[in-house]
Amino acid sequence: MFHPDLALPVACSIAELRDRVSEWRRMNLRIGLVPTMGALHEGHLALVKQALESCDRVLASIFVNPAQFAPDEDFDAYPRTLESDTEKLTTAHAHLVYVPNHREMYPEGFVTTVSMAGPALGLESETRPHFFTGVATVISKLLIQVMPDLAVFGEKDYQQLMVIRQLARDLDLPVEVAAGRTVRETDGLALSSRNVYLSAEERTRAAKLNVILKEFADALHQGAPVAEAQAQARHQAEQTFDHVDYIVVRDAEMLNPLPSGPLKCEARVLAAIKLGKTRLIDNMAAPKA
Ligand code: PAF
């Protein structure tokens, strides 16, 4: 049943979702999907807005996907704010929120996973080896359940975006995967549901991630050799943050490491760092000179 007390219709099962989506299909409407784990912020709402620009109907899914969390990660603590998320989606003019239930997503006896190489290798997978299998599996399920014409993912999770593009290509999923621009606070910190974990002191330091990445990208654009610019960025990050998982430049599509000399292709600088217990990621384009 759709929840009558909420302004926005909520589908809580695959059957409810399909009822609604097939009605839209019969009307020949273009459908956009914004997959999320909830704890929505302006970054997510910008993705909804972007989907609305080319779609007649836009739905957001909210599912904190256990398969992409390791046992020592923040699955239990991950913020769950369904009521305010639904209000925000209503204000953003979404047409439906899909809140899959866990038993239907991962029923007893569920054994299928989607595992990937290519852009899924390295970076996030170094410290979170389970992550992209969890993401690729849940996104495959969501895309098959909804069959949207368009799905929008934030560029803040750049490796995830590249992984999902590859997934859609490899599995012939008939969906356009669009990139949503990273939304930032005025001091440059990329919006993230995990920013709420930062203490006031950590929040101040967190803004330096954007500055360091920008200087890194600028140095590369001005012709600095990859090896030198990368070492310099790592040094700065280590001075600033409590831990640096990676701060690297990679080719912009497959995320392969690059030769040590000046950039010869479109590239991306990417970083994952820790402030206290909070892990933050960010990235930006590093256009060749
Ligand atoms: O980026 C996220 O919020 C999640 O990884 C996603 C894409 C919704 C899959 O659970």
C-alpha cells in the first residue's frame, strides 16, 4: 500500500513499485531514478532536479545496503531519516520514493552477486574490498526492478559512477547513466551524509581536502610530472589529515594509473582520507595541459 499520511507516495515492495512504474510506462512517460541510501542533502536533491530536467517522472530509492558495508563499518550507525528525506523529496518535486524492504532485496537463500574488475579495482577496493560487489549487486537489482530510462549518480563517488557505467554497458541494461555535479559547502567541502560525524575541529580541517585536490589538479594541468605532483599532494594530505588511504591521479574513465611524466590524457584526482573515525572521499577533474 502507498502511505496515505505522507505527501509523496512511498512504494515499499517490488509489486507496489512495479504497479506505479508500469502505469507511467503505459502513459509513455520517461522515467528517472536517483538511487540513494537516504540521509538526503542538497547533493541528492540536485540529482533529483537534474533527472527532472529530462524525465516526466522521477523516483528516488532509499535503501541502506548492507552488502556494501564491511562488519567493522558504520551500517548500524548510518543516519536513517526517512521522514525528513520524504519531505525533502516532496519539496524537490520527486514523484515517488521507493523504500525496498530488506527481506525482498536479500531474501533467505540469496546467493547471487555482481562482481567487477576494470574501474572497480584499486582505490576504494583497496580498503573496502567488499564495496563494489555490494554496490554493483544492489544497483543491478534496482535497475532491473525499476527499468528507468535514466539513472543519476553523484560525481562525488566518481569511482562508483564509473563502475555503474561499466556495469550498465556490460549487462546491456537499457539505461542512460548520468553524472551529477558535486555540491559543495561554501568552503569547498563536498556534501556527504557522513559529514554529520565530524567534530567542529575536524569539520574545519575537512575543507582542506578540496584545496589540496585543487592544487594537485592545477599542478598537473600546468604540466607538473604525475609522480612529483602526486607525492606533493600526498605530503600535504598527510600533514593535514589523521590518515590518508589514497590521493592519486588516474585516467578519467578506467581509473588506470598513469605514467610518471606530464599528463597526456583527461584525468581525475581522487582522494580518501580519515578525520578521526570519519572517512571522506572527494575528487575532481584534472584536464591535461
Ligand atoms: O552512493 C550511494 O548512496 C550508494 O552507494 C548507492 C549508489 C545508492 C548504492 O547503494
